[in-house]
Amino acid sequence: METIGLLSEPGACVDLVVNAGARSGAAALATVREVLVAGGVRDLRTHEATSGGELAAALERVMAEPPRLLIVGGGDGTVGAAAARVAGTTTVLGVLPLGTANDFARTLELSPDPAEAARELLGGKVVDLDVGRVNGSAYLNVASFGLSVEVTRRLTPRLKRFLGPAAYAVATLLAFRHHRPFAARLEFPDGDREPLELDELLQVAVGSGRHYGGGNTVSPTASLDDGMLDVYAIVKGRLRDHVSIARLLRDGSLIEHDRVRHVVTRAVDVVTTAPMPVNLDGELAATTPAAFRVDRNALHVAVPARSRAARLDGQA
């Protein structure tokens, strides 16, 4: 673990990439820039993106000459795109919560106010965190398929803009009405579990991080740096079953529900009867059959000095 103070030393370049299309992106850019300069950042380069294509291009330019610190402002999709490029490099990733859910920022215990989050990064520390991978594609929080995919499809920019975090609950209710159960086989290549054949499923989720879906918790013990995946599968039941499960999402105790199967493993391969799209932190970026893995300590991340996000920092 190192302190963040070295990032303001001469020659320590800092890039700030902001998704201006995020819920509060455009309004925060000037304020955050002022905070960073006032905090001692001497070499600051600013990049503004208003679309996914512009974001990808900006990140490509930045990582062509990797900075000491890359601060990314946006939602979980934006942060995930940056993490995919930064993982395995010496660049430190900083996060400004400018999206709707901001689950990765929540896990890092960052202030929800972008200006205050920027101050926390400059006065914080650097920790090593894991990156989840699905068929090679990176994710930070949760990868899932089933109901969550339909929720993502209904989470339109308009709905998120007008309802904020409440949009997730509305989209979930809409998706549940049209969901069709599915079957999946889970295999564990490390041999730590026997294969699971599961039918009549509502959803399968594989968590690498701790929070997802606007503040839900993967499980009570889920961590971003334990090298493990929390896998849970929800078996479809009556509406009242899923209402009771929904009440347990916030603290992760849904894993104890009798219609939920939960295992912890380092690797899992999932096969479904027909290919199904996989939701990676709100982006549909993979398809079953899917191989889920953990890229251990792959990401250097700036967090507040008070953050408890990395309980096992530095351990192999």
C-alpha cells in the first residue's frame, strides 16, 4: 500500500476523463478540475466524452502514454471500461461517482459528491484490487444473466435521468413480468465444487466485487480483494418468494433464502441450453457459455484513507 501524495510530484502526469453523458457528468467537470489543481496536481490533462465511442477513443489516447494516475468520472460502465484498460499496468485508477448506481465507488467508500471524492483521492491511499473476467472481458462488480439482462434493457437513459436509483426497482418489476425461466450447468474447473445442474432459474450472478444494482450487496462476506467469486442462482418461484428475496438484496442475506443457491469459488464455467447475453456492470458485453475468472490484484486503485475496500491488500 502506498500513499497518493506522490501523484502530485513533478512529472507525475494525471489524466481526467469524464463521461459528460453520465447523470451528473457535465456539471462536475469544471469543479473537479479546480479541486485537483488546488490540491497540487501540476500536470493535468482533461478529456470529455459524450458517447461510448468518444469514451473508448479518449481512454485509448490516454493509455498510449500511460499516466501515473487516471481519474475517471462516470457510472459503473464508464469505470469498467477504464479498468479494462488499466488492469495489469502501473497506472493508478481514481473514480469520481457521476452515474446513477455508482456501485464501484460505493464499494471503495468514496463520497457521493464528486468534488469531495476528488479531495479524498488526493489525500488517500493506493490499494490492489481484483478484476473479474468473463470470457476475457473485465468487470468490477457483478456479471449476471437472466432477469438482470431484461432489467438492463429497460434501464433507459430517460428512466435513469428522471428516477435516479429508483429506476432499478421500476425496471426490475417490468422485467419480472416477462421473464421466462431457464436452465444452466455450473462447472468448477479447480475441482473445489461438484458440478451443479439448475432448472427453472430466474437469474445467475457472479460477483467479483461487493455492491451492484444501486447499492445491493453480493453477499455479507463479498470483497474486492479476496481472489474469490460469489456465485448465486435464484430459482423462479411465486411472486411472494421474490418479494421476500428482494428485501434481502441490500445486505446480501438473500444467499440464505431457500430459493437461492450460493457458492464461493475461484473459477466457474457456465453453460445454458441456448446462448444468453451476460450483463457486466450494466453493459451487455458477453454471452454464455461463459468462463468466469478472477484476475488477482490486477488493479491499482486510489481510495480514501478511511476506506475498508481492500481488507487483504498486497496478499497474493
